[in-house]
Amino acid sequence: ADGFAYVEAGIAAGLDVDTFAPRLSHFFNAHLDFFEEIAKYRAARRIWARHMREKYKAKNPRSWLMRFHTQTAGCSLTSQQPENNIIRTAYEALSAVLGGTQSLHTNSMD
């Protein structure tokens, strides 16, 4: 919703959507629900592309692409079993990569 608000603000300011939309980027957080996370990213990318084409009439294919950074979730880590955090973070990172993230930040094991 924030991304669409920025697009609408740019259009309201008189900017052509194809001049600024290719430079927008988004931020996501990856959690342990592996398949749900992959689906979340893929759905977000499809929704973004569809809205950019149909609602905002973007003609540049780069405007249709959703660029996003992902960080693994620190709330899924535990201090009691730090070695397990390595696996948790790896699963979260893998879900982000399979979902199409362009950049990734992984949390440390402790």
C-alpha cells in the first residue's frame, strides 16, 4: 500500500509514472513460514506489475518490476539454541531468494 501511495503522490505532483517508478524499491521481512513467504513475494510482484500496467498505465516494462530488499526475521531467533538460528535464517533467506528478492540481509546466529 505504501508503494502505491508513493506512485499516486508522484502522479498527483505531475510526474510521469515511467520516469520514477523504475527507481522505486521496497522492503520485506522473511519469516519461517517457508511456502507462505515465497507466495507472499510472488503475489506482491504480480500485484505490483498488474497495478502498474492497468491502474497507473505504465508503459515502460521496468516500471512493472517490483524491486525489493529482504531481511530475515530477528524475532524467529532464540538465545537458548543459537545453532538452530543458523537453520532458521537459512530457511528465511532461501524463501526470499525463491520469491525473487534483489538483495538480502541475514541476521547472525546470536
